[in-house]
Amino acid sequence: MKSADETAIAILAWLANEPELLSRFLALTGTDPDSLRTAIGEPGFMGGLIAFLMDHEPTLMAFCAATQTQPEEVVRAHHLLSGASDFEDS
């Protein structure tokens, strides 16, 4: 099982190969492509990546299918990076 950060990075890597979705994510977050490298280390940004998928089930399912990731793993990462305390990152 991936850590929450690894899941967020996997989402970003997947989005990099989905130009329309990446453009939408950047527009929604106000991030430009040059800022991505710096933003990756910020917990809020990582949580935003996961929230982007969580807000649109077809996108979530497309990511899961393309990366063989269980949707529950994305939900777990979302809880961890959004500050919920009922999950442990192990």
C-alpha cells in the first residue's frame, strides 16, 4: 500500500499524461506549470491533487483503472492529507 504522499505523486504523474485534466487542475488551483515542482512539497497542494480526483468520480475511476490503484487507497490518502485523524499512515 502506498503512502498518502506516494498516492498524490502518482496522481500528479497520471495527470501529466492527461493534458486536458492537468489544465483543468492547474486552472482550478491557480497553479502554473513552473510552480508545480515547488508546490509538490506542500501538504495543501498534495491534498488538493487528491481532492481534485475525489470531486469527480469518473476521473477518480479513470486514475484507478490506469494505475491499478484501489479507490479506497485514494480515499485513505484524501483523509490523511486533509487532516482527518481516523486513519493512520502506515
